[in-house]
Amino acid sequence: MTPALLLAFLVASLLSTLPVRRLHEAHWTSGALFTAWVIYLLGILSGLEVGVGSRYLIPVMVVLFVLPYVAGQSRLEKVGRLFGARRPAASRPVINVTPPSGEGAVGAGAKAATKRRGRKPPVEYR
């Protein structure tokens, strides 16, 4: 394998990760991301070949490369759902279970707080 071919493969594989990262942010599945990466990689590598087909392939690859950045997040998610993309988990509210200082602590503050409510003071274990 010549160094020029190895360098071309390395540059093409790194370039193909750029639009795939954008698709990853749209919550595409890993299988769909890998397929998109392979399509980008093969398109870039075949576009490097000098021939009649590259005359038409290079503009198509440029459009495919720019498409994830031009399309909005919602459109990418809709297309990703065709491939079984997962929806992002809804953000759950954070519930603070830490008692405020002085009321929930076992000690003088807790005993005073329970006496006001008419309850028995908490049992202290030693």
C-alpha cells in the first residue's frame, strides 16, 4: 500500500466523520451512523479517482456533505426515525430530597420542629 493511498484513505475517513457527527446529534442509531459513514467514505474515495464518473459524483458528494448542516435538527430527527432512531429522553425534574438545615437533622432543631407539629421526637441511636 503506497503512502499516498494510505494518506488519502486517512483524510477521507476523517472528512466523512464530520457530517456523521451532526447526524449523531440528531439521535441516529449506531447502525445508521455507520452506514452513513461508509457511504461518505466510499463517495469521497471514489471521487478522488480520475474518471468520467467523478464529474457527476463530486457535486453529489458536496451536496450530501453539506446537507446535515443545512437541514434543521427536527428534519434530521425525522429522517433518523425512518432508521429507527431513538428519541432523546425527556429531561426529568431533579427532586431535592435533602432536608433543609435545622429541620430534618437529628438533634435540637429536629426535636423542636417535631414538638411544634405535635409528633414524637425522632429516636436517636447511639
